[in-house]
Amino acid sequence: MKKWLLRALLTAMYVVFLIPVFVIINTAATISGKSPDILISFMYPPKLKREIKESEKILNKDIAGLCSKLKCRRPFEVKVYAHTFDKEAFAYTLVLHYKKIFISRKLMLSLNREEMKCVLVHEIGHVLLETYNEFEADSFAAETAGKKPCVSMLTKIARLTNNDPSGKSEIAMRIHALKSKKK
């Protein structure tokens, strides 16, 4: 069989069968609050998988310390994803459902440890304050982890927003709000 034909068939099989299966597994795992490790084991090469697990270990240690300091009732768990081949930098939590913080590998690699703590505290803030408001979560993070690293974190995120003008202007407003806030 010709190489190009075999490659085309494998690609078609991947697109038609494997991607929907991965999406279903990931969705079911996310809804149930479990880690979609089966998805990770298929998608990531072993070296990347080890790097992600090591990063999660460090971030979960940081989050345990932050939760102790903030007196969280239930602990949070951090999951790192190499999302769409590291083209996107993001962090999010599902505020009212469970306490998992999802962070893209690109964001994690772009920030220093203090800035990463700001991301973690920002996401914890969404849950503890029961809000989707970015300004409130930013303010909570600045009060807890420090204004300077939070402004630095937002500045770096603005550079990572893939030329999305609305995203950059929103982040610029958030930075301005933090800088103009007293203490």
C-alpha cells in the first residue's frame, strides 16, 4: 500500500473515531470531577506526561499551602494540560461544582513561581467568593499573594492572548484596576 494512502487512512480514522472518543472521555471525566488521565496517557508522549505530573506535584504542594493559609474547607487540586499543542495559555475553575483548577502548560511555563501563585489564588478566589467576576478574583489574589506579582502575571497573560484585542483590552482594564487600588 502506498505510504500517502496509509497516512490518509490513519488520519481519517483519527479524525472520525479517536477525536470524538477523546472528547467524550474528557467530558465525562470533567463532569464527574475525575482526572481524564486516560486521555492524557493517549495524547501525550511519555516525556511530556512526566513533565506534567511533576508540574502538578509542585503546583498541588503550593495550593495546599495556600489553602492552609486561606483556611479553605476542602482542598483544591491542580491539573495541567498541554492544550491544543500549547498554543493557548489559560487557567480556569468551575466555580460551583468542584475544586479543580485547570492550567495550560503554556501558561505554567510562561510564569515564574510567584506569578503562578497569583493564578492559583485568583482561581481559589472565584470559588471562595462564589463569583465569576475577574476583577473580584484579581483583587483577592492581589491582597493574598501581592499586587506586584499579580500585575506582572496579568501583563504576561496579555502578551500571550494571540492578538485578541478584546482579551487584551479586558486584561488592560484589570491591570489598571489593580494598580490604582490602594494597598
